[in-house]
Amino acid sequence: MKDPYSVLIRPLVTEKTISGTAHSKYTFQVDLNANKIEIGHAVQQIFDVKVEKVNTLRVRGKTRRLGRFPEGRKPSWKKAIVTLKAGDRIEIFEGM
């Protein structure tokens, strides 16, 4: 079992993800090699909540120019949208 703090990298705080908190959906950037089960266990251990469902998606890195040199690419990363049981909430997203 992986360390829960190495599975969850950071919470994603945007207008769209903040509006999802009204429906008990929270969004995190996670490790590329983490699966849904590991992500669910990590959220349950860190925030002491019950996870109902986990959706994941991989975000491809965008191409960027590096001055006069040929294009480079930003790194790809993985996003997880975690749905909690009704009544549970994560405090770090509250008040934003």
C-alpha cells in the first residue's frame, strides 16, 4: 500500500472544482501511477471521510515554445474527482 501523502499531490482549486463541492465532489492532482482504489483509500485516511466514487483522467501536457528552440512539452499529469457520501465534506475547500 502506498503512502496516502504520496498518492495525493495537491487539491485543484478552480471555479469549476469549487462549484462541484456543493455536490460533494472534490478534485485532486494525483500520482500518475495511482489507481482508483489507492486514491479512495488515501482520501479516506487523510481527511477522515467516506468515499463513494472516484473518477480519474489523464491530462496531456501542453506544447510550449522555449525561446528560439523547437517546441517543448509540459509534463502530463493525472486528475481525480472524488465523490463523498452525503453529509461528508473536506474542510480545506470550505470558505473559498
